[in-house]
Amino acid sequence: MSNFTHPWHIKRAVETLKSGGVIAYPTEAVWGLGCDPWNRDAVERLLQLKSRAMNKGLILACGHIDQLSFLLTGVPPEKYDILLDSWPGPNTWLIPDRQHVIPQWIKGSHETVAARVSKHLLIKSIADLFGRPIVSTSANPAGSEPAMDSLRIRQYFGHHIDYIVPGSIGGEPQPSQIRSLDTGTVIRR
């Protein structure tokens, strides 16, 4: 399926993020919810919509590794090469927040930050226009199956989502794998 979305929709999604809104958008495998990670009110609202505890933490998705440069300062070259080899793609890495630059409402009870560089054109376009990573979490209330289309978004959340970005999910059969950058341990397949 094509994941082309008209630039007008990308612009509207970014305007929604900048104004503190919550968006729904297709990702590589399922639909996701997103907001500005540095806007605590937006993150708390997103967590409330999902009935998700803040201590679990959230994933940051971006279009290019450069958008994570503030987090990658001090990452050893061999670990940086691992990131470069796995991105863009369905790989989420738990990266130590050594500089303490990520808000606790994103990290939850962890000292690491879950981050990925997406290969999905829509996510890349949104993050590039936004200029930094966005929150990326599956679009579903806790305990429910992730949404696979915009109709399910409406069924789950009604009119509580500020903007639903039209588009298609990518071809990945599963959400991104989560691994520790320090140890390589797989946390979620």
C-alpha cells in the first residue's frame, strides 16, 4: 500500500502538534497516537486517552537520526554504528539519557529513552516538518488491540483526537522490536 499523504495533511498534523494537540496516524504496522514530547499537557492527555500509566514510558519517532543528536551525545562509536545499521526501520532502541535531556513524562520510570527512526514516509514527513521527534504509541486503549484503520480510531476515541492524518500503514507485520542499546537484549519482539 502507498503511504503517500498530501502535504496539506502533513502541515495540519504539525500545526496540531505545535498547538498541543494529539494526532492519530498510520505507522509501519499499526495506527499510532502522537503529540509533542516536550508538551506535558499533551502527553498527559494522550496517556489519559489510552488509559496508560505514565511510568511505562513512550517511544519517540523521528525521520532522521540527526533529530536525536541531543540524545546521542556520548554514545560510543560502535553503538552509534549499530543505530545507523538498524535505522531507518522497525527497530526501537532503549538509549540511556546520559545528558538528562528527555522529560520524565516520556521516560516514565526508566533511565533510558525508547527511540526509532522510521522508514514510513508519513512519519518522516511529519517529524521533518515538526523539526524534532514525536511521540509514537499504538492507537488503542490499554488492553485493546491496536487500531489498524481510521475507523477503529474513531470507535476507540470518538472526537477526542484532534486530527486523524489520512494514510496507510506500512508493510510491517508487527510493531517495532525494542532492544537495549547498552546490552543488545531484546525487550519486545
